[in-house]
Amino acid sequence: MKVIICGAGQVGWQIARHLASEKNDVTVVDNNAALVRRATDALDVRGIAGFASYPDILDKAGARDADMIIAATHSDEVNMVTCQVAHSVFAIPRKIARLRAQSYLTAIYSDLYRRDHMPIDVLISPEREVAEAALQRLDAPASFDIEKFLDGHGRLMGVDLEPDCPVLNTPLRQLTDLFSTLQSIVVGIRREGTLFAPEPGDQLFAGDQVYVFCEDKDVNRTLEIFGKTIRKQERVVIIGGGNVGLAVAEELEKRTKRIRAKVIEHNREQAEAAAELLEKTIVLAGDGLNIDLLREANIQNADAVLAVTSDDKTNMLIAVRAKSMGCKMAISLVNDPTLVPMMAPLNIDAYINPRSTTVSSILRHIRHGRVRGVYSIGDAEAEVIEAQVLSTSPMSGKKIRDIPFPEGVLVGGVLKDGKYHRPSGGLMIEEGDVVALFALAADVPEVERLLQVSIDFF
């Protein structure tokens, strides 16, 4: 597959990294020559320095015979024009654009949008993706990472193991015997900074970060087994009244279960705009790091603080201050993945990585065949891939124990005729089943081969 990626920033670079590792023909375009050099030096990609929306630049990038273009620059306008040029001048079949401005999103998601006038096949909204991720974190406060799979029947959860965790030093196969009715399985362990797929004989230790795949109805029970207390979220303080904070507050207002939310926004005009849009939420104008303002927001009695300003370090400092003042849980938005290892030492409970959520959303739309979902874990260390099994797949008609999975791949869950199944060696995988697979980054191409997903990407 021949792909042009416009924008060599964090998102564009990660997408290029994924696609190049899978032997696709990738060209990266950016008007910042230094970013282009970074991509070409580190990845097996071509690079073109120039404005992505210019027809001559796209021509140099190989637009005449490209299969797909991904417009992920920092400018909404450039991304939209790039897709228009790709469609009108070069007839590129597949066009993906990242848009941030709420005004564009409102128009495009409404009846005003006509694909003939703005030819974008897939629209990615980072703010909407991040807001959804934030809501999932609030719904499962005992986990540092969470994502839905298998039509909502399955969940991937990241859990920190404390010294008082009741299942420490227990082989994983013994956990299966002890909790035979529990529909969950440990698919990944990060220990001393290294993520790996565990063997049945591996044990869990204090300080490990484990990724558990479980049936949705067993989320609370799974967390309790790993020593986590289930807390109700009734009072939430949101720091940052931009698109992300506003989207979270609006969703909390819609819920039948009453959650009292307060928003703190530094920019007065933006705070006033948020106050006009929100009906049940108190909006305070001021600095989210200000102790007096945090006290006014009753942070000391809040169940959670959600720091979603545009500055990573501010978010982390707000989270630390809120916890020191008595807030029970702190969630921080962090764009820079190198800051993530600091979360645990700073006592920050969970984080949201906008780049990871955006990359996952884009990957979901560019995977081949019957792939229905992709979630990128950590700094692109692994993926959870959800796909429907085709009749041509080497997996079809085989028991899990007989499928030649690489060492870095584990089955998280299986959906058969709408019913969830915990994976076991004797479980038969059949055509039409939907499987969720945890795969370390190096093993993703082999997973795609097993799924027979290199046939059709449209």
C-alpha cells in the first residue's frame, strides 16, 4: 500500500512508524525540513519538505498512484485543502483528515456536510477522542488505562500492583484455577520499564503494571482481585474549559446518574463561553494552580480532578497539588510520552495521551480487511487489535492452542454470536468470530498475516 502522510509531528511520525514497519510504501510531507529529516533518518520512509496542500508537493510525494493520504498537520485548513487537492487533482481513493476546530466539526457532522464538496472519507477529532478517553478513565478510577472492545462486551484495563495486592507471587495459571468463573486474563506486564506478554508460569510482583482483558460485567470483580477499591465518582473538578474539558462536562450533564462537576478555565472569554453552554456545571474563571481557587472548587472533597489544559507540565502540577489537598484521584492529560514514567512517583493515578488515542483512531481506519479496532499501548510498545476472523484466515477452524502465535501475542477475548468467551487452549476459533489480540509492536505484521488482512483495505 502506498501512503502519503502529511505532517511529521508526533501523530504523523507514529503513523509513519507503524506503516513503515509493516513494509508499506510511505512518504512523509512537512514544511519543517528538520521534522522530515528526523522521519527519514529514523524510519524507512521517503520525505518531502514543503506545504502539504500544494499540488506540486503532493505530486513529488507520489500522489498520482497513492492509495491513501493522511492529513495530520497542525492546521485544520491545510488538512481540508490537502484532502480536496488529493481528491480533485490526483483522485487518491482514501483520504483521512484530522480536524480540531469545533466549528468545522459541527458543520461536518451536521446535514450541511456533503462529501462531494469536502471529500474526506474519515474524519479524526483528537478532542472528541480524548474526551471519550477521559470519560472512560472516570468510569474506572482504579485503572490507569482503559479501552472498550468487542461491541462493549470486553475491556482492556491497565492496573498498578501495590505491595498489598492479594495475588502477588502467584503464577498466572494458578489465578485461572482460583477464579475459574472470572472472565479475565492478563495479556501484558510492564516490569522495570519493559512491556512483555506473560507465560502461564509467570508471577506478578509489586510495582508491576499489568494489562488485563476482561468481560465488561467482570470489571469491578477483576479490580477487587488485584486489590483495588471501587469508588463512586460523584464530584469531579475539570481543569481546562477548552474543547476536551467542555466535551467531558457536557457528557457528564447528560448522564442519568448525577455527577456534580465544576470547571476551572484560565481564559475568561473561554470560561464565559463554557458557562453559557453548560446548564448544570459551575464554571470558575482563573488559574487552576491557584490554591484559593481550588479550595473554592472544593477540591479537597472531590472524587476526581481531570487536568486537561494545553500544557503537560501544568496538568501534572495541578494533579499533584489536587492530590496534596485531599482530592481522591487525579487524571492528567499528557502529550509527551517521556513524561509518563513520572506519573507513579508523582502519585498521579491515571493519564490520557492524546497522541496515543489519535494514533489508535487513525490506525483503526487504515488497517486491512476485517479489523474493527486498534488500540495503541504506551509509547507504541504494543497494540490490541480487534478483528473478525475470515474463512481464509490460518486461525479459522483451529483451537487456540494450535494457532502458531508469536511469543509476543496473546488472545484477550473472543466474541461468538454476540457472546463473550474467555480464551482457553481448547476454544475453537471459527469464521465470523471476533477476536481481540494483544500484540507487541514487532509481532503486529504476523498478527495481520494470521488474520489474513492484507487483501483489501477499502
